[in-house]
Amino acid sequence: MTDKEVKAPKIEFPVTDYPVKVISDTGVGNKDKILDIVRKHATINDNRVDERSSTNGKYTTIQLHIVATGQDQLYDINSELRATGFVHMVL
């Protein structure tokens, strides 16, 4: 590896306070649907769920913290959220 190459840090699971940010269309019930999907795969810290709307109100960002147990779990959450059609990005 050269000095210019940057290697992503390896995550050591489990992570008890893993942040997840979901950017979606604003819509009635979308937050509940997002939380239901994530709850199928992980435990959510309900005290650390924030919701913000974009300036024009078209998009909503939901930031939450989960107990992450592995890469497969994170992949499943991402895949299922993206499959909704109203989620644009999962960070």
C-alpha cells in the first residue's frame, strides 16, 4: 500500500452505539416504516432518534443509533430500506 492509498478502518463488532442516517422523501408514516424495518434487524436506542426536514420540506433525515452485530446486518438494513422506494440514501 502506498502513502496515497487510504484503507478504511475495520469495524469491530458488536458496536453498541452505531449511528445510522436515513435520507428519504417526506411523507406521512415514512418515519414509522423506517423504524419498523430497522427494528426487524437491530435494537434501536429510542432516546437517540432525531428527525430533520430539508429547507424546502421535500426530504427528511432520520438519524438513529443501533446495536450493530455485523456487516450482514448492516447490509440487510440498507437493502431493505432502499427497497422501499422512498429512501434515497443510508449512511
